[in-house]
Amino acid sequence: MNMKVLLLLVGLVVGGLVGYLTRPEAAELRIGSLSVEVQSNQAASPRSGGSITTGQWQHIGAFAAGGAVIGLLAGFVADRRRV
């Protein structure tokens, strides 16, 4: 497997995991078509339960994308050093 692809996947997984572990604690209230989401600046505890809110998914996705970019850049550096 290509080093760039391997490090891209590793960065994606690690970034997603870090995003999941550091996601902000949130509460979502839906009444009919009205949806209100409140987030704190503290990381969510494992005991908070409930489903993951849209804001938390965005947080996880941003960390996963950042990890993927870092992994891809590391792959380019590692490929360049091999040549």
C-alpha cells in the first residue's frame, strides 16, 4: 500500500478518535420543527448518554479532516525521503 494512502487513513482514524473524545457536551431539544442545541466548552463525559448531536458530528468531522490532512502531508514527506 502506498505510504500516502496509509498515513491518510491513519490520520483520518486518529483525528476522528480525538474528535470523538474531545467533543463538547451538548443537549438538543426538539419541539415540532424547532430544534435548539446547547453546547458547553467541556468535553462530554462517557456517562452523558444520548445520541450524538449535529454540532458534535461537525466537531468530530473537523478533527477527522484535520487528521487526514496531517496524515497526507506526512505521507508526502515520508515518500520524498525514500527517494
